Amino acid sequence: MFGFTPVHVDLSRNSCNLLHMTASSPPTSLTVLRGVPVVAGVAYGPVIRPGRPPVLEDTEPEVPEQDRRGEAARFAAAASAVANRLRERAAHATGAASEVLAATATLAQDRAWLGAAEKRITSGVPAVRAVVEAVDQFIDLFTQVGGLMAERVTDLKDIRDRVIAELRGLPEPGVPLPAVPSILCAEDLAPADTAGLDPSLVIALATTLGGPTSHTAIIARQLGIPCVVAVDGLDAVAAGTMVLVDGTRGTVRVAPDEAAAGEAVAAAQREAERAAHWTGPGATADGHAVAILANVQDGAAARSARETPAEGVGLFRTELCFLNRDTEPTVDEQADIYAEVLSAFDKVVVRTLDAGSDKPLKFAGHPDEANPALGVRGIRIAHGNPGILERQLEAIARAGERTGNAPWVMAPMIATADEAKDFAAKARSHGLTPGVMIEVPAAALRADRILEHVDFLSIGTNDLAQYTMAADRMSAELATLTDPWQPAVLALVAMAAQAGARAGKPVGVCGEAAADPLLACVLVGLGMTSLSAAAAAIPGVGAKLAQVTLAQCRAAADAVLASATAADARAAALEALS
Ligand code: PEP
Ligand code: MG
């Protein structure tokens, strides 16, 4: 298990021999399956697969009237037994695992689906069929809503299978306890499967479905085990097959040469050790300084980022402080929260509220929109409600005065130079240093004009990928399109960087791309002056950068921009940076 670890062993020299598996060809040695890398690191071991869910075909006859009450009670008891077991496991787990299990337990007791099943049972449908039909109804609904809701479909199916097993007196479906360190492969993993995993026995995860925000990904990050999702052809790899999972490249190599696999794992381990020993500050091997910063959402996160060599905060997502608020926090309340982050580091970039789309705020007055990702979100909220931005800038300025630490402030979702001009004027009137995020392709294309008004740019590669590729960043199905290695996305990043160099102003990246050590080097080659990532990713990024020269980063950037696909871009960068 080697979290956040790039691999130096170059398996790509064999790439001309690698076959891509098709539905008709079973996986053989030399087969490399490709997916979306979620947690970096390399692991080698035998495949284990979760136990089969119960067979769902149902031939049970209608329940006679006099037995229906009993059938409903049997169903209620089964559902609450499942919820109780999940709650018990939540109590014995920690961190995200515990939260995920508790959330699944709550879903198991959700009145909406329980009611839909009970209604069927009272009309004579046997409990098992009632469960299947009721859950199907909500699966359809969640799938139609899409995004995060669609990713919860796996949770619902998991609850369905557990309740059915309970009704039939069968053992609960789930992950077998392996005898040796193994790699868990599945179509998708339910939270209850992944939350209790022991990372010394389950050393990597690979799934056929799932996206970067799926529970599989969340748990893998917490466990620090390599993880690849949306792996094409994984279903055909049988339990017991030896595989090499590379969470950096996003590959699953079936039955690899044992010595080469061992070498890849050892190289990954060396990288992990280097990361653990990296103490900063951020610089390439030949001394080109790049500020390595942390993404945080509150004072606690900022304080824990101080445990890493982070030199400051490159993105303070203020909207995440207020997701549960019905009313707008007062200027004083806001100032208190911002001051906590400003006291943790000298350099802090505060982002004004990026409310809307996947992060709605109740007090922001979002209109009802058919397509909120393209609607009134980020800075656009201030057009109809300028007071909300004014009060936030006032609070940020107050926090700055109180801590004696002058923050930089940036606006999300800027699309035009006029928006940047307007924001800069407002920020300066509060004595703040203004910048904007580059998340909309239009802003990257017009970065020169935008830089006439602001002092810095920060590239949000998560949204930039979403809007460049016209692909929902929450969609598991479209994860290969929203991959930040897409050359089209990186071409826009390069444009913004060049505009920054011409203007002599800093340009950083604060999207997930900066958390990928290999891509981080490419971003430096493209001209980034800072990289901001989740605290856990910082040592891996800093250590990798310290091993390569600026010339290597630039060569990797050129190679990436000349690549045709995201996979080619990754391979080209690996070669240039190894
Ligand atoms: C981004 O879009 O890359 C970004 C950093 O903003 P968020 O992920 O909060 O939308
Ligand atoms: Mg964004």
C-alpha cells in the first residue's frame, strides 16, 4: 500500500506489446486494462471479488390478505437489522469510513423507500419483490437526477441486497476476508463493503464503474491504497488472477511478469519514502522555486495542513463553511471563520463563495435552473445579489486586519475581463489583493485581458476540464473526458500560464490536477508559479518536483501538448520525467 506515490519503473517501454482486451478476448498476460486513476501508488497481488448479491428473480406467489401484516413486519425487521449492523460498523470505524457507513445506515432506514416497499407488501406483493421494485423506483429517480445522486445508486443496491439476504436468512453479501494481501476488484463497491477494509489485507481497489467522487474513491483515499475506477474489461478478470494496479497511470495489468511487478512496487515504495522525507520548500532539483500550497475549507484543515511542508493556502473554499446554513452568516461570524485560516499561514488565498451547481447555499437565493452547472453560480451570484459579495469582502478584510495578515482574494467562475475588472475594483476598495480563477475556457482564452485588471490567476482544473470537455465532472461515465490530462484542457492551462508570464504576474493551479505528482511537474513546465492541493497530496507532489529539473518539466509540458490523447500525454510525461 503506497498512497500518493508515483512510480519510476517504466513499464511503458513494453507498451508496443500491450494488448487491449475486447469482450471476445479473455484477459491474458500482456493485457493492460485502462481506467481512471484515483489514488496514486502501485500494488501487486491476487484478485478477490465481493460475494455475489442474492439472485433477484422472484417466483413467490401473492401474499394472502391475512398474512400481509406479518410480511410487512418481517420486512421492517429485516430493514432495521441491516441498518443496525451498518450503524454498529460505523461506530467501530473512524473518519470517512465511519461517515460513509452511518450515511448508508440512514439510507437503509429512509422513509421514502421503506414506505414504497410497505405499500406494495400491503397490496399483497411478497417482501423480496417489494424490496426489488421499491429500490428500482428510486434507482430510476436517482439516475435521472444524475451527478452525486446517481453515484448513490450503488448504495441503494447494496441496501437492497442486504435486506433481501436478511429476508432469506442468507449471509450478508460483501467482501471476503483474504488470507494474503489482495486486490479487491468489483463492478462497483458499496460503502458498507469498502468502509471496513483492512489496508494491510486489501492493498488496492479497482472497479468497472465509479467516478472520482464515488465511495470507492473516498475510502481508497482514506486508506491510502492505490485505486483505479471505470476500468474497461475488469469484469472478465477472475478471482485469484495476479494483477498489478497502478493508481498513478490508471492501469490494471493482468498476470504481469512477477519480477517486473515486484520492481514496480519497490520503486513505488521508494517514492513513498522520499515523499515522507520531503520537507520543502517547493523547488525543482535545479532550484526553480514553485510555491506548494494547501487547499482547505476551514481553520481545522488549515491547522492540519501546517503539519505538512505546505507554504501557505492556495485555495480556501469559503462556501464549504456554510453548506448547512439557512441564513447568511453575519460579517463578524464570517470574519471569525476566515481569521482562523489566516492565523494558520502567512500566505492565504481566500476564494469568495463558489455557491451553486453541486454546492448550493440556501441563503444565496439560487434560481430554479434546469442546468445549474451552467447557471448562476460562483461570481454570477453577485450580479443579482451584490451585497453578498460586499459583505464577504468586508469580512475577509476584517479578518486580515485582525490577524495582521493581508489575504489575497479570488473570484470563482469568471468568464469575462469585465467581470474580473468589476471584482478587482471591489476587492481593492477593501484593501485586498485581487485575483480570479480560470475555470471557464473563455477566461483562459482571454487571460491577457483579465490580467490587465487582477494581480494573479489560479486555475481550477476541475471545472476547466468540465467546461472544456462539456462533460459533467460528477459523471462516472464521463470520467475519461474530465481527466485533467486531456490535451485540450492542458492547452488552455498553457495559454493562461503564458499570459501570466507576459504580464509578470503569478499563475497557479488549485484544481485536483495539482495533486497528481506527475501532472504537477508538467504544470510547472507549463509555467505555473504555485501548486495548491489537498494536504495529503503535498508531500508526494513536493518530493516528485524535487527530483526533476525545470528543463525536464518543460520537455514534459511540450510532449504533453503534442499528445493526441490523455493516455498518450501521461505516457509522454512519464518518459520525460523519469
Ligand atoms: C476547480 O474547479 O478546479 C476548483 C478548484 O474549484 P472547485 O473544485 O471547488 O469547483
Ligand atoms: Mg471550480
